[in-house]
Amino acid sequence: MKQIETKTAKTIKHKEENLVSKGVKFLKEVKIETKKITWPQRKQILLSALMIMFFSLLIGGYLGLLDVIYNVLISFLMK
């Protein structure tokens, strides 16, 4: 019985070490990959942010206009 418990404990310990080594390997690979990142220039980030704001306002205005039109239409039909 003691042999089985020892074998099980060794297996669990081996699995834990294997899990730890996989985690360490993963973190090392992440570090290597993050060194390969090329960040965009400040001008490009600013231009992209402005484009996103512009289109968000445009779409928001369009949806707001549709909302007003549908509210007026439904109010007219309910009378």
C-alpha cells in the first residue's frame, strides 16, 4: 500500500514540475515575442484615434436621426 502512495506522490510531483516548467517556458516565449512588437508612431495613433471618433459621431448621429424619425412616425400612427 505504501508503494502505491509513494508512486502516486511521485506522479503528482512530476506533474506539478511539468506544469511549472511549461509555465516558465511559456513566459520566456512571451518575453521573446514582446521584443518583436513594433509600435506605431505617435502621428499614426493620433490619426487613427481621430478617425474612430469621427466615425463614432457620424454613426451616432445617424442612429439618433433614425430614432427621432421613428419616434415621430410611431407617435403619428398611434394618434
